[in-house]
Amino acid sequence: MTEWYNNSWNFIVKKLKSDIYIGLKNIEIEERQKLLGKNIINIIKTNSLFSLVLKDICSLWVVAFLINIGLSLYNNHYIISVLIILLLASSLFQVIKKKYENEKRLKDLENLNKTNANVIRDGRVLTLGCEELVIGDIVLLEKNYIIPADLRIIESKELKIKETAVTGENYISEKYEAKIEERDINLSEMKNIAFKGSTVMEGSGLGIVIAVGMNTQIGRIVSMLTKPESDKFDINSSFNKIVNKISIITIAISCIYAIIMNYYSHNTLSYILVNVENIFLAGISSCIILVFGFFIMKTEKDLQYKDIEIKDISVLTLLPQINYIFMNKIGALTKSDVNIKKIYTDDNLYDIQKTKLKKDINLERILNIGLLCNDAKFNFEQGTSKGSIIEIALLKLGSENEMYKYDLESNQKRIFELSYDSDKRIMTTVNKFDENYRANIKGALDVILDRCTHIMRSGVEKELSIEEIDAIREIDIKLSEEGLITMGFAYRNFNYEPSPDENIESNLVFVGIIGFHNPINEEIMEDIKYCEAKNIKVAFSTEDNKLSSYAMGKEIQYINSLTSVLSGIEMDFIPEKDFSTVADKIKIFSRINSNHKLKVVKLLKDKGYKIATAGTNFTELPSMNTSHISLAVGEECSTLVKKLSHIHIKDNYFRNFVKLIKYSESFISNINDCINFICITFLLNIFLVLSITTLFNVDALNPYMILYLNSVIVPLCSFVILSNENVKALKEKESTINERLFIRKKGMNNILIPLIVLPIIILAYYYVVTTSSNNDAAVLNTFIIISFIYAIITFSLCSLNKNIIYYLTLSLSFIILLGILILSKFFHIKLNLHMFAFDLVIIVFFVLLNKVFIKNLYKAS
């Protein structure tokens, strides 16, 4: 975009071979459309709500549910069928809701292709569909008008545009036609550009089309939002695959059982179908989708409380694979705050805590420049601030010396501003005082010194000598070696009102240097050591000069050699081959721009690194989106950058990101534990139904008992496992979610554990049925034992504090006892102490067996 906002509109019109009065000629249109394409945003084809529902209804797990409902109705188990219908509806709603929200977002983008435009062609004003626009078309802008393409403003009559769709900012932006000198600025700062998809709120104007279709900014954003990510893991899809696999096994076992029973036994069809229903009830983990859905919602809420927002929870599955982190220094290596330590002016170096600025004319001037050349806001009563931390520090220093930006600007009105950018590295404001004008400049000392011809001595301007320049540079080196961020301050007086088109940032008068201290995050080395232990390389980019960067890195013992620091200037001249060799050894990048950052990320990605890159503004998006994980950082971060990034961290970025990596390991480990637990309960339930049916020739287990187990006990235990606080160190092969269930070598323990537990439960069933001659009592007894077995396995997996264990024990016990009471009353079973005593013996035996044998087997799975 630089070529469009950095040049005058006259230059742009000539470059695009157009005419503001006549516009393009009709004979040119077809040729331009062939060359650059139509003004259409390519949207991925969206699905209707009906097609989404139909697609999910055809899933294997839904088919299994529907078969189960049919069997329950056939066997006159109407209550069970109603409950399963409710569970199915809830699960489908949860699955479809997320998908429909994504589809709806894409459908909204389709409206971008449906706007009209008033265009000048062959000297006439025509109303055309926006897809007919080509580069060079002259477009008229009016109130409530939707911008049809990216335009360079030619004429503005109080033109105000809302650009939320493009910049993500909710405020209205005032537009003008003058060129902008700065480079590398945010979209919201491009005041002479109108973006496709924006809305004219006030005024009118004229613009020339500079980009169409997918080359517009909204087109690029859409491509970022909809591009397929080959290395992305979809956690919801993974859960669906797992449930589908369990459903396939359930359907297969049911079919095999029905065929065998039909050919090799003399049982009736009703008897077979009752047992098939029980196999389906035992096999379908009816609440898996709901449990995982609620767990994901809980995870997102937990992270929001920690000031971390995640666009897609699936990104947590990529975090354990990250082995290179590229962070901005401020807010990560150091705190998001600076304070002023020292000021150098007129050959004197002042300690700011011992100096009153109003007593010295040079000190007062340097602070005046700092307050006037300043876009930050600070509320002294509430202690709240907005803007650059450097500029906020200047406002605070002013308030401490009873000098306020508001008071200064009321007497020295700002005329215009030349904003800071990463190439120019200085900022300028022009202010009017009395009948004269002054350019106030602050920024990188080397840039300012190169533009200075004079120096301020006791309030008097004198010619700047080479010796004085050398002395200033020596002071800069001294301050940098102390780890201070240095910034130069200068000014230039005018006896006329200068224009932004003039080279006003030249022939400056040097005033002084301010040294800012950016406090180190105390816990930073603890987090860096964790990364080193995990073989994760960490690099920081900073606006500090190379010496200051080295001093800071040495202070925290992060680096011990100047070779660990590389500056942007060095990157410009280092041969590609040499840079490829040293790139992953650099720990601090000093004064690099967005192109340098992209170069680093691309090179490291080609070398096989899995990279997480942080950024705050639109110019950093290329490097962020090239990385495997993009991090938007800071409260002042652009809304658009937040929207296009995987993760947004508000404060203490590095520490919170390291915490997130640790959390992701626990997250994946808990999900894998839960999947294994569900597999074990699935197999145990099915083995139990088949064993009791075969050995005792009865109508299997009670369907209500099985439904209660699979819809209450198992989901509750699963949720406890998912919420486990234990942070496990994952091995490389375990850093993804296990979808293979029983196939991998260790996963065979998911079959072995049910085979160990099964004889215990069958023995208990046999004992009760022979002593009481009551099948219903034996079934209830089985329910009690298996419920407590699931609870014991759950607690053995979790590292929870005593209070949580206490409340969970009470909750699980209450739910199990509630199930016992419901089943006993429903089937008129009399409970007796003899049965409870026997159950207690079995449960104690299982606790011991679990502790010495099963627990290790389960963890191995």
C-alpha cells in the first residue's frame, strides 16, 4: 500500500492512466479486467443449516443413536428412547451450532460482492455493480455508500468512513487527499485510502480504484480467514472420529451377536433384540460429544480469566510441537512500562530523580518537545493510560514537574503530524506558537543527529561541530551500556506555516537525549530455562540499539556475547548464506522492521522449526501468518490483528505463553486419559452384557442401569479427568490426541484392563444371584460395584488437592447412591446390609488391585 499513500493523488492518477473528469474509456475496461481480474471476493462455498444438519445426521455415531432409539421403541422402553432422543438432540445442537456460526460468518462476506458503484466513464456518471470496477476507475462517494474497491482519495469534503470490516476498529475515520510521508503504518492510519467493504458515514468525495477483488485489503483478510492450514489439527473433528470408531465397533458387535444367537441358540427374536439394545446402550457413549463440548467451553472461559483469548481451541494441540518463539521485547522480556532515569543536554548528564526540569531552559525545552510530539493519553486521577509506553513515561515526567500536554497544546496548537515508522524511526509534530511555528522531533538518536546542523546551548542555538557530535555519541554509548533505551530530541523553528510536503525534518537543532529504563520481568529467566529444557529456542526483537540490547541481555544472563545480537542494518548487508548459518543462534534482534522479521521466520521455517511469532500491528501479520502459531499481544493491539491471530495475550506475554504451553501439555494428556477411560468403560460395559447374557442366559443387564452408567457416571468421571490439574511432560510421540484407540501397542491395555476387571464383576453377579435367587438384585449389585470401580479409576488418574477430592468424593457418592435408590425403587428391589458388606469387600479388593497393578497399566495406555 506504500506506493499509494506515499504519493500525491495527481501522481497516482497519471500512473494508472486515468482522468478525474472523464474517467476511463469503455474500450479500456475489458483489457484491464483481463489483466487484473474482476472485482470479486472469492468466498468458500457455504453450507445451509439444513445441509449441515443432514451431513451430521449421516454420521455413524448418529446412525448408532437412531438404531438404539428404534430398538428401545420396539422393546417398549419408551422412557429410554425419549432420553436418548434428548441426548442426541443436545449433542447435534452442540456440534452444528459451532459449524453454523463459521458458515454464517462466511455468508456475511458474500455481501461484499453485491454493492453498486457510481463511476465516471467516458465523461458520464454510471451506476454499476461493484464486480465491473477496474483499476483506474474514478468513483464518487456519498453518505451511506459502501466502498466498492480500495480507493486512493482524490477529493474529500468532510469525508468520514467507518472501516470496522477492514481495520477492526469501531471508530469513524476522517479521510483527506494529501499524501502521507510515513512508511510501514497501520491500515487505520492510512487516512488517504478508502477500503472496500467500509461505509461512508458523513460527507462526500472522489476516489480512484487502486485494487480490486482479492488484491484489496478485505480480499487479503478473507484469504487469511479462509485459507486451509495444512498443519492445523481440528479437535472437534478428532472427537467425531473417535465416537464414529466406537459406533462402528458397537454396530459390528451387535450384528455378530444377533447372527450367532439367531443361528446357534433357541432364543426368541424379542430376547435377542433386548440384548442387542443393551449392547447399543453399553457401546454408545451417549454423552461423549456433550462432555467434550462442555470441557472446551470451560477451557476457553478459564483462559479468558487469565487474559488469554484463543480463536480456535485446536491450537492447543500445536503448542507442544513449538520449538522456536519469536517475541517482541517489551511486555515479554521486560515489563510493559518504562520510566525515565537520565537526561543529557548542554554537556550535562542529569539524574532525573534529583533534578527540577523547570530550573533549566534546556531541560524544559526537551520535555516540551516530549509532551508536544506525543500521541499518548494519561488520566492522572484514575491512573489509566493509552498509547506508547515511552510517550506515557514523558507525560508522567511532565506531571511530576507540573507540565501538562493539555496546557502546552492549548498555547501551541498542533498543525499536523508526521508519524513514526520503522524505517524513518522518528516522529514529528508541527505546532504553532505566537505567530511562528516549530517542528518538534523525537526518535532514534543516530537518525536525529544526521539531520541536525545546530545544538541548543543554554537556550541559544549554535552550530553543531564534529567534536560535539562525537561527544553526544559517546554519551549515547554510555547510557546504552547501562541498559537504558535512548531517544534523541530536536526542533526546528519556522517563521511561516510549513507544509507536510516540505522536508521539515532537516536542519534541526539538537537539544538532548533521554534515557528510559524498561524494567526486566523478574521471572523471565525461569521461563527461558524451561524453554531451554524443552529444546525451545527463544528470540526477542527490540527497538533498542545493539549496545543497549546487549547490556540488557547480559544483565539477565541470557546472552554472554555481542554475537548473540543482530541489528536490522547488519541483516541488510549480511550474505544470505551466512545469515542462514547464524539465524537460529541469534537471541536478540535489534531495530528490525517487518520485512526483516518475515525474512527470519521464513528462513527458520525452511530449516524445520515450528515457530510461534508475536506481533501487535498489521505490518507484522505477514511474519505472524507465515509462522505455525500467531500471537497478538497487548491491550493496545489492533483489533484486526487479534481477529487474524491464533492467540491474543493481553499482558506479560512470554510468561503467559509459556504457561499456555504447559497448559496445552496437560490439556492433551487429560484428553488422551479421558479417551482411554471411555474406551475402557465402553469395552467393559459390552463385555459385561455379553458375558452375563451368555453365562447366565438372562436378559443381560438392566437397560436403565446401563443408560445411567453411560449418561451420568461415565460423563461425570470423564469431566473430572479432563479437568485434572496435573501438568504432565509429554513425550514427542504423545504430543497429539490419540485417535487410534486400540490399535497402537500401548493402547492394547484398553482391552487388557476390562478383561482383568470383568471376572471380579461376574463373580459378584454370580454370588448375589445364587444367594438371593433374584436377578434384579444381582443387576443392582453389579451397578454399585461398576460405578465405584469407575470412580476409583478416575481418582487414581487425577492430581487434585484435598478439598477438590473431598467434594468430588461426596458428589460421586451422592450420584451413585441416587442411582441405586432410583433403580431399587423402580424395580422394587429390597436392599440389605449383607449385599452392601459384600460390595464393600469387592471395592476394597479393587482399590488394592488398582493401586498395585491396574493403575500402572492404565497410565501406560
